[in-house]
Amino acid sequence: MREDVESLDIRDVTANWVNALILTAQIEDRIKALADLADTPLFFGRLDYLHAPGADLAEGAGGERFYIGRRHVHDADGDPMVIDWRAPVSQPFYRASKKDPQDVGLRRRFGYTGGDLTAYEDEHLSDPAETAAVSKLLQQEIERPRVGPMRDIVATIQPEQDEIVRSGLSGSVCVQGGPGTGKTAVGLHRVAYLLYAHRDRLARTGTLVIGPNRSFLHYIEQVLPALGELEVKQATVADLVARPGVEVRGEDPAEAAVIKGDARMAEVLRRAVRSHVTPPAEALMVVRGSRRWRIPAYELQEIVDELLARDIRYGAARDALPQRIAHAVLVRMEQAGEAPDDRVQDAVARNAAVKAAVKAIWPVVDPAKLVLRLLSDPEFLAEHADGVLTEAEQELIRWAKPFRSVKSAKWSAADAVLVDEVADLVERTASLGHVVLDEAQDLSPMQYRAVGRRCTTGSATVLGDLAQGTTPWATRSWAEALAQLGKPDAAVEELTAGFRVPRDVIAYASRLLPGIAPGLAPVSSVRENPGALAVTRVADEELVEAVVAACRTSLGHEGSIGLIAADARVPALAEALDAAGLPYLAPGEETTARARLTLVPASLAKGLEYDYVVLDEPAAIVAGEADERTGLRRLYVCLTRAVSGLVAVHAGALPEVLAEPVGG
């Protein structure tokens, strides 16, 4: 298929140089999409259907055999050899069961080592004599050691995951999922499915995956290309709201950041923007030729009031104002017996007197300058925050030392979101067709609004875990978050079956749940292998040495190793690893067969996973946060990064619920 595309000669199909450039780019993209990935087999399953197609069967399924894979593959004659996993005929591979065989006689799973086919396993779904059994190949694939970036899960998608993946484009979905439930993979595969089912529409409107940080985005960036999807953009919330001149160089105290991220700030900013509209002080005189046309101040005020009442964007209203004034002039012209047309109205709207009036009544608003003034001028803030923020809250968000200009200001991440809110109040933000928002539980209401602006006419997939909220403004409920996102009617789905985190590890971490997320169902691991779990206490002076020894031991296992520690302890551990001759990577750097150990600050651990985790001093992780509850949530995140085994080494006291011996 790739050779066929490479052999195309654009001179045979176009003589126009513009079309030639476009076609060349499309051919290059197609060649990239057809790249051969040596360790990624094209097919992983087979379906043998029983009967001819019926009204209740997948279209085209009649009694045939289909190989199911990551990509559609056809032979030289155009006949399909492998069916895309997203096609309707492939759906029973994920949904069919002994209770509901969906006309499938046999389901075969293939097992691979690297790119080599090494095993297969059959299920005769329609044979009453064969009992249902857990797929060993499926279990091995889920538990397979992982080195490098995140992989796709097309061979292991579970029925409850598949329902979310294949849900329609028109509705938004929120997925609450504990560690190891596959919520990130579900979100990415949902994007791949939507691009398959609605390619033309999403090609026009665009798709975006939003993650918490660059390390996380680097970890997941190969999933969609492996499925042939190269056009999906990735970004952080900070990337979305970045504006020229607004350089984030400062950091807010937690109390100030919480207020700046509160949804009430949207009303403060709306008031501040609208305050720039100034009532006309005098009549407007428009001169055209030998005639003068006078618009009294009260009529100008009526036009202004009507535009304000419509509550449209500030910039759109400003653009409409000269046309409204020109229309008032044309009415007078017609009353005087003239017959002006649209060209005359446009000319009046461009009249110098009209331009001057618009500038005085509805001046241009610069979003960054407005926020700069709001955070610098106590009187301006007090005027527009009256009845919305208390005086104490206003004092918390004001800059102690006002900055002279936008460029000199030490903007914080929360300030940049405020500027983005104002920018949208002035000019509408462009909307995408679909947005995936991962680790959403850590966003503030104002950040949700910033994301929501990017999908006002599209849909969203929101992924998160309330128990893993580790910011002072962490999400309290999905209903509240979805309302701020502008998707209050989104369906909320909960994934509680864990496929990655070992049973013993998730059970140990779940001891924290009653204190950090009351009422949230703990994850139930479906893995037969319980996994390795060890909690070891050592003397203070032996801690670093014991941690390094645990890393060395873990490297004796196959797969990736993560050493997770409180941010403040990372430099000392880095020095100890260097002294011990153990090479290590930083989060986001790709693990290889030779470099499998990553030193991970606790603040960057969310969303990542390693085959074996060495956890350094849990008490330091808890103490590193603004309050104990946030610290315990951070610890919950760190405890649940392990896929095969966890070793926790500590000198300080463990949280009380974790102090009980493992297995006790």
C-alpha cells in the first residue's frame, strides 16, 4: 500500500502548481500514516461469523472470516486483508461473549513477542459445550512489561471501555476512573474512533488532546500515530492560554491562585470589560457633501443600550456600533427625500466623525492591559468585584507591587487564564470539533472555562479521578466541573475495573480513599497475578542507601523502573544514583532497553506508569503539599504508578491508615 502511494506521479493528475503542492503534502502525509512499525503487528484477532448477514448483524458480516487489526490493509486487488478495529464488523471482537455471541462462531486472539507471532488462542463462543474462561493471552498482553512511551490498547479493550470509545460525536462524555482503569487509553482511542467515523467533519473542525504537562504528553504521543492518526494536536492548558507579551514568570500563593481560579472571577472580568463603554456626552454631527446630519446624544445612548442588552462579544458590538450609527443617518436621509444604498451606509460608517464617536463611546480593550490594571489598581478591582469578592479576597489577588507594563509583569499561570477569559469576552475563541481533557480533576473552574471555549460548538471527552486531585482548587464534583466546561449534559461514566495496577498494590493505596475521596468506589483489580508489594522501614541515615539498593534490585526485573520521590528530595537522590553508577532519565525522556530507570518528582508522576516503582519516603511526599489532604492525594497517585511491583522505603512515620502491615 505504501509503495502504491510512493509511485504516484502528481504530473499525471494536475497541471496547477498550487494543487500540486497540496497533493504532494497529502501524499507525504499518507506515506507517513502507512509507516511500517516493526514491533507493532498489524492484526491481533480474528472473527469467524456463523451466518449470512441479517437485520440484527453487523453489515457485511455474513458467514465470513475477518482479521482485526490496528489499520485497514488491502491487497493488490483492493480486497481487504485486515479490518480496522473501529469498523462496525470488528465490534463483536470486543463485545461478544458466551452469553451474547453476536453470531460469532470463533474469536481468535494472537500473541506476539516483539513483531513475531508466537501464540494464538481460540474461543468458540457459540459452542455450549465450551465454558467461558479468562483469556491468558489477553492477561499477558495487559501485564506485559513496558519500556518506552505508552502503547495503544486495541488488542485489550474491554466491553465497558469499548462502549465509551464508540459513543457518538454529538455528545460529551466524562470518564471517572481510578488508577489502572485505562481512562487515558480510552480517551485516546475514542479520538481515533471519532476520526474514523467522522473524518470529514473533524478534518474541518480539528481535534485536540489536553494533558497536565509536557512529560505526560510525551508519554502518550505515540498512541495515535501507531493507529495511523497523525493530525491530532496536543497541548497543555498553559499552551492554550499563552499570548504574546504575557510571559508566565511568577507564581501565586495557593490562597490567591484559588481565588483567581474561582468561577466568580468571570463576572468580575465581564464587569471590567463592559465598564469601558462610556455614555455619549454630546450629539454627533455627520457631514456629507453640503448636508449635515445630526444624531442626538439620547439616540446614540439608545443604540449603545441596545447593543449592551444583546450581551454579544465586546468586539463584535464595537464593530456593529458604526453601522448602527450609519443606519440612523440613512433614516434621516430617506426622510429628507434621498435614496441612499448600502454603499452610502458603509461610507457613513467610515466617516471620521463616526469613527471618533465610536472610539470615545466603545474604546478598544486590550485583554492583558485590563487584567494588569485589575490586579494593580485597588479602586478599579473594588468597583468591579463589589458583591462578588470580599475585601479580603480582593487583597489576596492584588499584586503587592504593581507592574508598569504588560511585558514587565510577572504573570502567574492563573493570571494567563484571566487574560484568556477577557480575550474571549472581546472576540470569540475558535471552537474545535472534539477536545480530550485528561487529568481534568486538577483544573480550576476558570481553566475549565478556558477549555470549554475551545469546544463550544464541538464535543469533549473529560478524563479524571477525583481521588487524584492534587491542586488546592481540585475538582469537587464532575457536575460542577462539567457546568463550568459548558457541557452540563455530558454523560458521566465510571470505570472501576483495574487492568494495570496489581491487586495488592491498589488495595494498599485504596486504604487512603475514605479520607481523600469519601464515597468514591475503590478500583477492583482484575489481574490474577497479585503483584509484588513491600514496605520497608529503615533508619534515617540509611534511607538514601536503601532506596538506591531497591532501585538496583528492581533493575533485575524486566521492564521500566520509576523512582518516585518528593520534589525536594530529588536532588539528593540524583546525586546518590550518580555515585552508585546507576544511570537515570528525567520524566518525559523515553526509556530504552539500556536506560530503564526514571527519577520522577512526585509532582510529575500523575498519568505515568512503570513496571516497578521504588517509592522514597512517603511522609516527605505528604509534607510537600499545602495541606494534609492534598498531600495524601499526591501519595495515592505515587502509590498507584506501579504495573508489576511496588517497594516503599521510609524512615519517617507512615500515614496511620498505611501503617498496618501489608497483608495484615
